[in-house]
Amino acid sequence: MTATPMGCSMSEGNPSVVVLVDAFSTGALLARHARREHRLIHVRSRAHLPATFAASLPAELFDEDLSYADQADDVLHRLAELSPVAVIAASEFGVEVADEIAAKLGLRGNDPALSYVRRDKFYMLEAVAAAGLRTARQRRGHDVAGLLDWRRAAGLGRTVIKPLDSAGSEDVFISDSDAEIRAAVGTILGKTNLMLRTNADVLAQEYLAGDEYIVNSVSRDGVHWFTDVWISHKVTVRDNRRIYDCEDLLSEADPRFGEILDYVSGVLDALGIANGPAHTELIYTATGPVLLETGARLSGLANPGALDRGTGVNQVDLTMDCYAGEGRALAAQPLVYARREQARCVNLIAHRQVPLPAQALREQLERLPAIESVRFRIADQMMTRPTVDLNSSPGVVFLVHQDPAEIERSYRTLRRIEHELL
């Protein structure tokens, strides 16, 4: 068992212990928040991780950093000695292991028997369909001829081809022809995906036409609180890839709002997400909302400062309350937020390969009237690559303002700056 003392024990009192599994990317926000009141133990579900994710780990915040992949029994024994009050999946990587550890320690969590439906996109939609909710037609497999036969029999035109188990819109292809499907399947099969698993099959789904929405929530004992809902806007780039442009915080007065939340409540129940955060993506089609996927973890849009201004609540605070605060803050909140200020989350788009000019970008973006924060996904001067998915977007910018026109002006200026520097 790898146990690395970080030399950062809290000096006052005897704080309780919280276990975070795979605190990478947005999970670092959770770690910083949790460190205010708790000792932190970090558990890695995998022996190795992509360098980009590993670099985001706030290692200085943890009293111990344990590797579960090859020493599960030793880790469980050590955690039992520490008597943690909570085990939390701090990123998509950690969902299954967090479920397993929480169950074995008798702590709050989600049923590990359903972990697979919260991770495998095919079984996810099967579970949601079995609950009587609308889903896309789909087929999994590795035989291209079989997938093409299914597509023709289903009468589908445009088809989505993607991995069964990945993240960050990695290798999601929109295909209009047999040749494009063959190329997409060839790209995906046999590749080690971001979750460090080999793609043995691909998932083929009918293309869903309509607006895309993001719904973030925190659940406790099967009750769901909705912290923020966004409508997504995308643009098409090279290789017919559709990438995220920006997301706008939805008002509770939007005519689709109630129907979307009712649908997502059903999805969370179908996937067994009774406790903790969830990040759901869906398309509002001609027949209503239809699920793309749900992650049983914090949203990549998690930004306490921006959300506190936009809605008065944020997913990070309420996740900690769910697991370590006895649910008092959740109980004090309405189940659905009310928008206070307009907010837009803008994904930076790199147009070429250059060393990330983080300082120059930050200096110019912080002059925008609607700016709330800038967060880079890669280090200063690290080489960018042309953006084809979320993982190749070099950063995210949050705009918050009472005036939607001011947000639009700041957004247009931001894109001009981006074209000059990226």
C-alpha cells in the first residue's frame, strides 16, 4: 500500500476524516472545500493516470495518498482504522471504487450493485428505458457490419458512435454515412480511453435532434436537489466534431424547466443515485427530454463563486453537506434553485498548437465587465492542441452579470481575444 504523509495535518481540534476517491480535475475544488473542516485521505482507483489529470491533483491537501488498484484489502484496513465519516467519488474515475469502499465501511453512498449502470453508457440507457423513460435507440458491438445492419433495420440516418466508457466527449463521432461509421469504429476500437480501459466495443445510438441541457443535482436518501441547469450551445469543428461552445444558466421560468427536472428525477432514481452529486446531459427533442448520459459525480461546471452569485447555492457545498454535514444545508434549501443573476460558462477553443499564454489571456479576460473567473485546464506554456472535445479545450471562463447584454458583449470580446492568442 502506498501511503504518503503530506505533512498538512490540521492544527486545531480533532477533525473528522473524509475520503476522496480520485480527486482530479473538478474534484480538486471538492478537496479544497473539504480541507477547511476535515482531514483528507486520498484514494487512487487506478495505478496510473493520464498526465493531464494527475497534474490536477492537489496532493498538498492530503494526509495520506493510497492506491486501491492493487492493494484493496490493505487500503480498506487502513481506512477502517481511520474511521472516516464519508467516502466521496471526486471525479468520474472514482465512481465505482467509492461505491465499493463506502458500502464496505457502512457509510453513506450508492448501491455498488448498480455501479455498472452509472458508468457503462449502454447499460445506463437500458436501466432508464426499463424505468419507462424515453431513451435513444442504441446498439453495442465491435462488428462494423452488424452495426451497419442494425442502423439500416432501425431506419436511422445520422448516427452517433462513441466509447461505452469514457469522459469529456472523447471520441464522440456524428456519422452520416457507412464510411464515416467505419472510420469512427476504427478510431475507437482497441484504443485505451481516458478511463484507462481498452475499448473492446463501441456504442452506436440514434442522433437526437434538439437543444442540449445540463442538469446538476445533489441527492440525499433518494431526495434530489437541483442546483443549476444550463442550456448548451455547440459549434462544429474539424472532422465533423461537435464541441461545446458555451452554456447559459437556465431560469426556472423557462417553459421546459419543470419537464426537464421531472425527467431527470426519474433518471436519477433509475440509476440508483440516492446520495451525492450528479451531472446529467440530455437533449430536448420533439417528444421531450431524452438522456445522453449521467455522471454520479460533480459537474465540470462546478464553480462555487459563480454559482453562489447565479443561484445562491452550489454543488460543491451541498455535496459536502450531504456526506459530512448531516444534510442540514440541503434541508434548508428548496429542491429547485431560483436564478439570481445571468451566467454563461464559455469553453476556450484552441485553433492551433501554441504554448498556452495563460498570463496574457488572464490579463485580457479579467478586463471584461462580466468576468467572474478564468480556470485553465492545462499549465501555463504547456502546448495546446486544436480543440476537438472538452479534454482539448485549454480552459473555461465564467461570465456573470445582471444584464444579459453585458454577458453577450463580454463573450464576443472573449472570442476575439481567443482567436488572437490561441
